[in-house]
Amino acid sequence: MAVETVILKNEDGLHARAAALFVRSANQYKSEITLEAHGDKVNGKSIIGLMSLGAKYNEELKISAEGPDEDEAIDNLVKLIENNFIDL
């Protein structure tokens, strides 16, 4: 299992567009992906799950991936968050 922690620097937090980009990116991988904020864990491939987190600006997010492409998934999802959800 690969795990990485990142600070959400997007001033709008994990809003609908950002969550949709995260889910679209996460769904490119075979690994199971989990996103955790303030003690709540959700499926990183679920738009409903991500929206229910209500993650805000400057909040710590923990991304976990388990599967055959877990390292690549974590690297790319961290980059997406660090780039304020600008799809690279």
C-alpha cells in the first residue's frame, strides 16, 4: 500500500470541479484509492464520497492506494492536488 499526505492549497477546497477531476484521474488506475480528511475516509473514485468529505482550504488530505499501479496513482494524484486541480 502506498500512502501520501498533502495539504489542500486550493482556496475553494475540494469543490465539485476539483472532486470531479480527482475522480476522473483516480479512475485511470486499477488500484483501490482512498482519500481521508479530518478522520473520515472515502472511496477516491466516488464523486459523492469526495463531496461528502467537505475538505477545506489548508486541510490535510491523506491519499492511499493499494494495487498494481499504486505508486503511479499516488504520484499523479498528489501532483493534481499540489497543482490546485489543474489537469496536467
